[in-house]
Amino acid sequence: MHLIEARGIEIRHGSQTVLSGVDMAIDRGEIVTVLGPNGSGKSSLVRALVGAMPVARGRIIRRDGLRIGYVPQRILIDPVLPLTVRRFLSLPDRVSDDAATDALDRTGVGDLRSRQMSDLSGGQLQRVLLARALIGRPDILILDEPTQGLDQLGEAAFYRLLEDLRSASGTAVLLVSHDLHVVMSASDRVICLNGHICCEGTPQIVSEAPEYRALFGTGTAGTLALYRHDHNHSHDDGHGHGHSHDHTHSHDHANGHDHADGNAGHRHTHAAGRVPAKEDAGT
């Protein structure tokens, strides 16, 4: 079964509908990138998936016992607050020295355990936040725009780290971004979001989709080149998701609606799996 799944969810902020008719699922070992402009509902989707925001309609289904590691969009550290990396990793719950050391070593910042949080560079901070998310041995990492403020070299290094973590442990990754060039080569799927799912597929397929062009403009054909990956193979590598990603994802939603949007009548379909015991349901 899927690690986490959204079925026909709608999210509202007061009377404003932020997301509607969203169907998506993530399996073990997948790396999925959610791409969209500011205000497209990406952060709301993330908060709903981790259980921090209710859904107005539909439901979010999590596998029983699912462990989620979450890296937020931003974290503010008071520069006058004496807080070392090691102490930060024990907030709010204390972790052992061995667990802290292992997490920092896995993210390549083992030498920073005594450094003040306020003295970290942008790239170092992101790796420390990732280390904190890894301490609980998550089944899935959910990262909300984790490379904000990093240059392209820093972004590329961060993405390579995520791919290494996936390869080593089978941890799934859901990465959220609004920057066109952050769709990394390791992505199995890209979901283009703007209040609903506009299109979905491999980075190359999404970059060529009419819905993507309509959202980001016709001059964006080459924006994914830096991180494009040829996925003409099936990911049946022991990570438990033996489906192929060398095709477009035409998905019929469970509630049977179309996302025509004037762009080639793109229709989304999701085959509903069985509903496990644990779920968040909207009213």
C-alpha cells in the first residue's frame, strides 16, 4: 500500500479555496517534486499531508505507523540565543549522542555539532535541519522549499544528498518548490500544482506539457535541463514501487472531475487503493 495518499482533498483558508480535487500518492523509495508558483497551495498541501492543517473535503490516508520527517520552509534562530547544533537536535525531545552523531554524519555535517546555530551558513543549516528530520528514521521525508537562499551549486549538492539517502535506506522524499530549476535529476515524478494538479509525470514530460507551458510561459522549455533525468526504466529496485515512470500520468480523480483549464483537456485519474485504518477525513 502507499505510504501516504490524498484523495480528492480540498483545503480552504476561511472562505477561500486554496486547493481542490487533489489526488496523489507516494510509495516507498520515490522522490516526488511538487512544483508551482507562489500561492499555488504547495505549503498548504504539505501541512495537510503531515496533519498540521485540516482538509475541508476528501481524506488523507497514511500507512499505519508511518514515520514522517519534516523540514519546514523556514526556521528563525535568534542570533543572541546560545544554541548549539547538538542542543538543537534535542529539541523538543532529547536524543542520544549516538543518534545525533549518526544523523549529522549522514548529512555530511558531523563536524558542526558544537557550532552555534546562528553561525551556520544557509547550506549548513539545511543539512542540520535534514539531520534533525532523519533522527526518527522516517519512512518519508517531506521538505518544504528546503533550498531557499542556496545557490545552484548548493542546491545540486543538497539534491545529491537526498538521492543518496533514498538509495541507502529506501526513504521516500516529497520535495516542494516554486523554482523551475530545482526539479532534480533524481525525481521520479513532478507534480505541477496551481490550486489543483495541472499535470504530472517525469521532469521531461512535465516540461513539455501544455499545462506547464500555460502556467510558466513558453520560454521555459530549457529550465529543467540542469536536473533532467532519463527515467525510461521501472523503479522495481526493492523499494516497493515497481511502476514505470516513462509515460504521462493521466489520472481520473475519484470524484471524476476534469482539469481542462483550456490546456488540451488534461484529465487526471487515480485508482483508489484500499483504505487503511488511519485517515484524516474532511467534512
